[in-house]
Amino acid sequence: MEPMMTRKEAAAYLKVTICTISNMMRRGELPYSKVSNRILIRERDIQKVVDDNRSIVHDGDAGQNSPAALATGNRDCVGTLATSEHGITRHV
């Protein structure tokens, strides 16, 4: 049998919330199985999410995978990142 994870384990692995995992499942981005009352996710499907969302950002790239767009959590939003003297990066 393939290694499986619960939603909580998948969230911890991806460093996101359980709510994010549930949303990904609801949108069909993350396949899962329901066995009795347990929701299980194959480890290879978790790894596929990581692999499918890997991107390379080139200098001057203002596209959907630019640091500014990714920092906002909205791939349609492109802006500028600013780092304060205290090392805090925010979208401006």
C-alpha cells in the first residue's frame, strides 16, 4: 500500500493550514480518498502539488509568478515588494 497522509499531516508537510488543504481538495487540485470517516491523501499527490507549483523567476519578470504576485497570494496581482529597515517585507 502507498504511503498516505491525513489532512493535518499534508498541511504540516506543505506548511499551510488544514483549511488550505480542504480548499485544494474541494477545487480538485489535490486528489484524496475517503475511507470510513477518514480523508487520506497519497504522498505522491502531495509531492505532485509541490512539483506542479515550482517556478523559476527571472530578473525583470513581472508575470504571474513574480515575487510581488506570489507575495500577495494572488497570481493576478502584480505590485512591488518593499523591505523595511527591520527586515519586514510587504506588498506596496
